[in-house]
Amino acid sequence: MGTAIEMRQAALDRHLRSIWSENVHKDASWESGPIELTIPGLRVRCIEPSDASEPWIYVSLGASAAGEGFHEFALLSPFSFPRHVETVTMVADWQAAGRNADVGALLNIGWPWIQGSESGQLLVSDFYAYPPGFGTFRDGGKEISILWLVPVHANEAAYVRRRGQESLEDRFERNDVNLLDPRRGSVLGTLDIS
């Protein structure tokens, strides 16, 4: 038998491979910082797209094993970017340390989410975009959520604080925003929300 994190990782591995059976899966870990103390053995799965129109997918493996009701996290990217491993690890560590990483939380990561972007915050969201069936998996009798880390601009984050997550997501949908475009402008334009 394995540790709780190893069993959770095995369940998540089966889930990810059932959806992306033909894709290349690689695991990485971020060696810096406190993660080995907060979630020993945490890894980040990188799933390479099968064609150029699909995103790269970075998923925490084991973040949900750090406590009851915790989640795994996914970050989608238009191209491979090694810093995503650090970002996903950092979010898992925030959750393990008791900081809010639930749906609707805003996380300031301190740098652009990807090269060429002005978005330096992540909105934690239910996984509604891609693909069907990805957002939850089972580990024994427990259902675990995989939450989406959506890159947002500073004024979009302020808008969420004032009007709520659904209001911003409605604007994304109405404007058909490509959330994976590193150079996308804010859906609010230059509107300053304070």
C-alpha cells in the first residue's frame, strides 16, 4: 500500500490517462521553497497536446492529499513553460498552508503567468472549459475537484472583488475571450477599478 499522497497521485494518474491516453505525460517537481515540508512528494503533471490547437496542461499531483476537502489545480498554457511547475506548486503550498485557494479566490503570483503577458494574478475557478469530465475524479469513496487557475489582469481581479467571479466570467463568455492568449488585453479595457 502507499502513503496517502501516493494513493491520491495514483488515482489522479488513472483519471488523467483516461482522458489523455494518447498524450505524453511527464511529471516534474519544484525543489525550492517549503513544499517538501508542506506536501512531501508533490509533483506536477505536464500533459503535452496532441496537436498545436490544444493547450499544454499542468496539474498538481497530490495537493488534495494535504487535508480534507482540498483540491488539485490545473493551469492551461498555449505553449510549454517550465515556470508553470513553480506556479502550480506555489498554489498547492498556499492551500496546504491554510490560505484560501477555493473557487473565487484570487492569487497574486508576483510575476506574469506566462512570458509576454501582463496578467499576474490567478482566479481559482471550477473547471468548465476543457475537456468534459476533467474537473473531478474519485479516490475511493471521495470525489476530488480539479480547479482551474485562470490568469487575470489586475483590474479584472479588482472587478471580481467588487462584483464577484461569475460577473467576470460572464464578461469573458460574452466577449469570447481567449484566456490562454498571453497578449490578451483585459476584458475591462483600461478601466481602473478600486
